[in-house]
Amino acid sequence: MLKRIFKPLFNRCHKRPFIQLLGLTTLLSYVSVPTHATQELLPLTDMEPQRKVYQQAIKALNKGDSKQFKRLKAMLPLYPLYPDLQFRDIQRRIHRLPKQDVHDFLAEQGDNQLGQRMRYIWLKALAKRGHWKSFLRDFDHNTMKSDRMRCLWVSAHAKTGRTLPKDDVAELWNVPYSQNKACDPAFAAWKKSGGINDDIAWQRLHKAMQARKLPLTKYLGRQLSPKLQKLAALYREAHHYPARLKNMTKFSTKDAKLQSKLNQIVLHGFRRYAYKDAKAAYGLWLRYDSKNLFEEKQRQETLYTLARKLYQKGHRDEAKQLLAQYKVIDNTRLMESLIRESLAIQDWHMVRYWIDKLPEEARQSERWQYWLARSLEKGDQQPTPGLQADAIYRKLAQERSFYGFLSADHVEQEYQLQHVPLSVDEEQKHRLLNNAALRRAHEYFRLGDNLNANREWFNLAQKLEQDELKALAALTHDWQWHIKTIQGMAQLKYWDDLDMRFPLAYKDELKKAADATKVKQTLLYAIARQESAFAAQARSSAGAMGLMQLMPATAKQTAKKIGVKYRYKDLYKPSSNIRLGSNYLNQLLQRFNGNRALAAAAYNAGPNRVDRWLKKASANLELDSWIETIPYRETRGYVQNVLSYSVIYAYRMGDKGRLIHSNELIVN
């Protein structure tokens, strides 16, 4: 029996030395039996032989060697990525519309990531060939949620003469951007049936104007009746020339419906006017608002912009008058902006004034409690019974956070790191190891196919219960798949296991870079953790690459400065990326006199922006105030994280790092 089963395989072994090396034990594991029945019999640690055959199969498929591909694929029915080979095979033949193969694959894979991707490419193929009835039959609303797929779905109704799903068409049309062209047939049928009227066309025009999609507003204007076309032109005029709001008669009418649209135009114009001339806009606003034209919710964003711009331009009395006169519904964003404006000029009385105006929940946050303590400490104001800076600092100092560390420094307390390991059920880990999606994710990760590894992990993580998520995080930690451990801990909202959240990854490479540049290893760890969470193949939407997220131009320039050969693909190699990233960071530290916060801000937003921010900063501005007033919220959070992570990594490495060093206390 065994001879009859294995004779073809032994024959091939004699012809192919690579396969011969796999040995009889490995060949036994390739006997074609149902995958789901035996997955747990194949430990992930024993996958290397199958992994090599899989890679050979991919090479054969890419070369168009179907015969060799089929031979190798037949040897891998127990391998976790066997469905991947099926997917790739069908994908290669999708233009032939292999209906039965696709349906069999979808039935077996369901809604996992391979199944979803197969359905997507299948529907695209059907649409391309005009098989609209089959498209509608195989469409799945639960997984095909992209605009392109939904557009094809509504257009399939138009193509087949079915009743148009008008609500879906209207939802797809009424967006503040140009919709996918796949929607055009459905839109044409909908328009022909009278679907586009003044109400929905004006709604979309208003959305497009708020989103600054001006070319789209011209198209939408043509969909309106002649009366509203004039209003659309007036809308664009108010956008470009907001001072023309002074002609109040131009923006008023006795027609209530038209006035509601004119009010939208006026409010938009005022937000534009505030940026150009805040004081003039404020004076004109008083005249308009005295007519009680606007609902309270409509006024909120305009009041926010007016008050903020008045304050920024030095018209602080007018800003206070505006806020005293008008009730702002949800003032958190505005008050936070005004607190930061006051911090920038070190007006501690006004810092306290605006903090007191915050809603209770925001006022009790760590951030604003810290600044309340600072205002009490720095401001020349009457003491408030039961409210002391020292007491606030001591309470905040119990937290492992940026403001907790700052507060601990103020009262000279030790930082509270509060490391508590995640509790994981080992049996749960063992059970999860038999999950087909996890096994595929593991194999993709080991093969360096990060895109598919991430797809599998994400699809799986959305379906797991809390205990299973803990096991998943523990497994990815064991595999040193750091980014997924970090993401998993965030999904769990478990913040206290510092070993898992802040791994000592690439320790040799980072130590070598620290020794070569004299940049603290803890800072390099903090930057790498913040930039990529140690994902060597990470690439941002802006094009930054690798562990330390270097832009290619920056990497090339840095390589030239330090006299090493630059190769684009090396940015995905941890050792090369860390070497260039650490040298670039060292250059920034030298430029900003060793100030890690300024260097981190420059690493994120660019050194020229930091130079501009420093130029505008008040004399003798303290570092904590400068960080809080960084104009970009992303950069502000970035700097706070990098400094905090440096403290945590110092703790992990047995050191006592400080959040802010003595040479960093004053920025200029």
C-alpha cells in the first residue's frame, strides 16, 4: 500500500535533489487528507520543509509552469498556506471565469480574508465581462463595502433592468467628492427617473464646499434650478471674497427656504473672513447675529473660528467679549485652543481662566489638571481653598504617562511604571494554535509576506473574544511579531505589560548604532517604537520606510554625509535603516543643541518647521509649554510619546531615565 502511494513521489525525488532532501518523514506528512482534520498534527515549528516547497510552487506559478505548480501544490494539502496556492491558481485563471472553482473556494473559505479577496476579484472579473446577473447573485453586502463595489452593485441593477435601489444610489451620490465611475450607469438611470432634485443637489454642494472641493461645486451647480444656481455662484463668491458679506442685502431674502441656504453661505464666509481679518469679521458678525438668523448649532463652528482667530491675532478682549456674550454649545476644542494660545505667551492668569471654562470631563483630564497645577504655581492669583498645585502634582505622579512623569519631577517623586504582566491561559494559546487563520498569518509572517500576514491577523482579531485576544497577543510576542503584539494590547486596552508593549527588539543593531553616534539607546528605542512599532517592512502613506520610517531623500542625504553606500531597498533592512535613522537623529540633536524634544519634533515634522516654531516662541519659554503649544496635534503627541517611551525603555534596561534633562528645560 505504502509503495503504491509513494512510488510517484520517490520517482520525482530521484529527479529532483531538493525534494529528495525532504526525506521520508516529510513525505509522509504530505499524504492528501482533509486539511481541517489534521492541522493540529503539524506543529508550526516543523514547517520549514513545507515552506520551501510552497516557495518553489510560487516560483513555478510565476514562471507559468502549471505542470510543476500542480505537482508541488499536490504535496502540500496539510500546509497552512495550501488555500493561498488555490487562491493564486484561480486568480491566475480568473479571466476565464472558472465559476465552479471560485464557488467551491468561496464555500470552503467563507468570509476569511482569502474568501473576501477571492469574492472581490471574482466580482471585478464578472463586471469586466458584463456578467451582471452572476455579479448580483454572488455579491455579498457584508464584505463588499467599498464604494467601488457598491457602485458596481447599483449599476448592475441598471444594466439588468432591475428596480433601482434608489436609497443606495442616493447615498452613494450625496458625498463631498467625485464618486467612482462605476456608479455612472446607476447615476444616469437615477437622474433620468428624477432622482436628482434641488434638495439633494444643494446638500451635496454644501458638503463639497465645506470639504473645499470647488471644481465639484461647479458641476453640482449645473444640477440645480436657475434660482439655486445663482445661490451656488454666491456661495463660491463668499468663499473667495468673504469681505463681500458687508453687502448684507445680498445675503438676505424674505423666502424662508432660500434664507436657510443663504445662512449656510454666510456662516461659511465668516469662517473664511476670520482667517483674513478677524477683527473686521467680528464687527460684521455682531450685525448679522443681531438679526437672529442662525440656529445655535449653526453658529458654533463660526464662533469657534472667530474667537480663536481673534485671540491669535492679539484681540484678546474681543475674544473674551464674544465668548461672554454668546453661549458655545460644545466648547472643548475652542477652550483648549485658547489655553494653548495663553500658554504660548505665558499668560498664566488666562490659562487658569480658560481651564475653568472647560467642560467638567475635559477639565479633569491629566493634561488640563497638570496645566491647572502649573497655572496655580506660576500665576499671580488668589489661592483657591482646597486647590493646591502640590496636591495635584502628587496625584498625577501616580500615573505612567507624560503628564504623570512631568508631575513627578515637580514634586521630586519616583516615576510609577506599574508593570503588571498580562495573564494568559496556556490552554487557550494551545487551542488558538489550531486556528487556520492564525496558522496562515504565522506562515505569511515567517515568509516575510507582511501584507497577507497583516490581513490574516486583522481578520482574525475582529472575531476573537477577550481571552482569545490575550492568547493571540502572547503568541505574537513569542514569535517576535512586535507590531501585532502592540496592536493586540491596544485592542485589549491592556496597558500595564511593559515587556509586551515595549519589547527590546533589534537590541544588537540599536546598541551598535547608539555606540557609533552617542545617541542614547533609549531614545533610539523610543523613536523606533513610535515610528513603526518595530515593523521592518513598514511604509507610511507619505513614503517613509522601515523601522525608523525614513523618507528615501532623507536617507540618501544622510548616507552621503556619513559616507556609506545608499540603496533604496536597504531601507527595509533593519541594520541599514537603524544606522541611517540614528545618524539622522544625531544630526537633528546637534542642530538643536542636544534637546531631544526639539529633535523628535523635527524628526516628525521636519527641522525647518521646528525652526519656524522656535522663532515665534516667547523668550525663555519652558519646554513643557513649548510641547503643549506645538501647532500640529500629531507632532505634539509624537514628542510626548517619544519622551515618555524613553523613560519606559530606561526602566526596561535597568536605568533611571529622566523625562526632561536639565539642558532641555528652556527652549530659547
